[in-house]
Amino acid sequence: MKTPGHHCASHTFPFHRLSLTDRTRFSARLRLETTHASIRLGIPCRLCYKPAEGWSISPEGGRMMMQRPTFPVQFTLVGIFCSLTVTGCLSPITLNRAVTSYDEAITDAISKQLLINIARAHQHQPIHFTGVSNIAATFDFRVSAGATPALTGEASRGLMPIFGGSVAENPTISIAPMEGEEFTKRLLTPFQEAKFLLLFRQRYDIDLLLRLMAQELRIKENGQEVAYRNTPTDRKSYEMFRRVVTHLSAIQDQNQLHAEPLVYHRTWTIPALSVTAEGFQALQKEYLVAYNQKDNTYTLRKQVLGRTLITNYDPDTLSPDERARLIDETEEGHLNDVAFDIRPGHIGGEYPLKGEFRLRSFNTILNFLGRSLGEDPEYHVEKDPRTPAILENPVHTMELLLSDGAPSGVDLSIQSHGKYYAVNTTGPLARWNREAFQMLYLLFQMTVSEVPRVGVPSITIAK
């Protein structure tokens, strides 16, 4: 029996030797390319048929094979290289975006918590804070590249590049409540003089600082110490407090308000015979020692640094005895007292004053701001006639808005207890209110301890 095959004028093609896959591929190619040849059973002769450029028929079994040209591969490799390069460039861009985004989110969260706790104080609700203790953000970049033959047409002689990629972000944020005895003590403990002076040296307005941080004014009248509270419901006390604060602000506006520690050099004289060699070495570590040969004595000299005093004069111009007296007076005060001394003969001396401001805690500050929205609102107080001209004398320490609907044009607002609370950052006192809220934010950072952390905060970028 003859083996069935394809016959043309002079050649026979063994179609039966092809596999089913090769038959299908060969027939499909044939229908697209063949325009001549005598065909029986729809199969061309392998010697009569001329394949398209880039294709050939193998001598074994008439199988059609593709011959790949070399130049498209070069372009594919270039594309792969570019993809990897772009991936490396994206890493620092993603890092910058991630750090900025998380920083803005945390700052916004703390700001809203401050405003929410003012609302809680207004509603006589417990104050509570929650902190972000840890952020671990992982970024995974994946890029794939390859090539595949084109299926049809003239492009079938080349390779088609295939590129793919993905970016995955997996943040892990740890949140811890701020609670316990340690945090509560810090929340209730009045601020110390050092923290007040730290903010004062940042060029904040002293009237804003004192109106926010001071609980009361204490001055001596007729030999007795009298306290004037920074509480609007106590009108006499509040107005006296405001007039003194405004007077200090007027002196500051003319750059004549000093806040320097009192320095005094104390001296002692002791007999030289009473000092042993070991004792002399110990004295040199603490004092400046000078020997007086005439009297056979040692003079000990030591610099004493006293408390900081707010004045309208330079404390260095005072005599040593006067500085020593002031140091003794200020040392009798509390750590949360800020002393001041306004004397005649200098700017603001028309209204001489001497006393202390007693600072309050952060919890009291929040309650003061919360009550200003309801039962204890602030009001305008005129300056003393003896006070120089002032640049500003706002009614509110920090003007807050309370409304039934969302306020427009403000930087920050929250909804709590069915009302909207916001800091008024519109109008002529927008700068004042923004600085007041910024100061509140800094005072909060000075109050809280470090939030407990689980692991080490990090941002990891994997490629």
C-alpha cells in the first residue's frame, strides 16, 4: 500500500508525518501565505512553497520553524535595563512622599486631639490623649520584562517586548493611649519657669505667653502679697492681670524687655592655716582661690547664678549688693513662678511694678480655653493710662468658634458633642490665633513623655 502524501509536479510532501499541532500551525500559515502551487488536500509541497521572510520549513517532517532576527532583542534588553533603572529612581521619591505624608498625618492627628480635648473641657468631659508609638511602612517594588514572537503580519519576524510592574505599600501603625499615673502627674503639674523662658526666647509675645500659661499675678501691696487670678469671672482680678500683662507687652514692643538670670559673685575669707593640702585641692574645684600674703588668708570667690528676672533694665547695671538682694528675694519663690521688676527711669517706668506670675498646668490651660466658650468668656480690657502705646490687645487668648455647621475658611475644625469646634484663623487676628494654637501644641509636647514603642520605628523599601 502506498503511503498517502501530497503530490505536485515533481515532489511529494509527507503530510502524515506531522503532529496534530504542526498540522494546525502549518495549515493556518498556508492559508495566509499561499497564493500559488498545485495543492491536493490543501497542503503545499515543502519545495514548492516559499515561506515568508523569517520562516523556514525543516527538512525533517516538513516542520515550519521561525528564524528570529537579532536586532529586536537589543531593543528588548534596552527596555529591561530602563525598567530596572526607573525602579531604582522611584525608591527615594517614594521615601520622601512617605515621610512627608506620615508626618502630616501625625501632626494633624495631634492638632485635632488638642481641639477635641478643648471641646471635652467645654462639655465637662474627661480629657484623654492617644499617641502614635510606631510606624513601620514597607514598600515593595516588582518589575518584570520579557519578549514574545508577534503572532501575525510582517511583525511576526520580530519579538514583542512585554513589561510589567507593581508597587505595594504595607504600613503598620501602632497606637498607644496616654494614661497612667506618670502621664497624669505631668498633665496636672504646673509648668516651671525654665519652660516659660524657653518659649519667651523664641520671640513669642509675652502677653500671649502669660495669658495662656499664667494662673495668677502676685504682687505686694502695703506689705502684703495679693493674688490676681487670670479668671474672667473674677472681674477685678482678671482686669488687673490683663493690665499688667499688657504693660509688659508694650515694653516688649519697644525691645526694652529683658529676661536674664541674675549673676552675683560671692566671696569668703578663711585663714590659710586652717586649710590642709587636701582641703586646698578640694577648694580649687569649687571656688576661685586667691592667697593674701599680708594677712595669711585665702579669699574664695564663686559665681552664683540666680533665678531669671524679667525687667525693663539691664540687670548687669545693678550694683553687686543689689543683685545679691534680688537673688535672695527670687530664691524664695516657687519653681513655677516667673518674677518681674519694672523700675522708674526706663521704658515703662511710669507704671512701676514688681511681683511674680504663677504658672499653671496643661490641664488647667485646656479647661481655661474650654470654659471661654461658655460660662467663663473673656472680654476686652483697656490698658492702663500709664502704659505706652501697644500694637495689639486681642479680646481672646485664642479665639475659638462654636457652631452647628462646619465653619468655612478655617485651618482646623472638628465635630464633637453635636457641635463644630474650630480655631478662628480668619480676619485680622488670624496670626495671633495661629500662634496661640502653635504654642498650645508646643506646651503639649513639653508635657507628654515619650510614647511607649514596640520595636523600632522604621520605613523599609524593598526591591
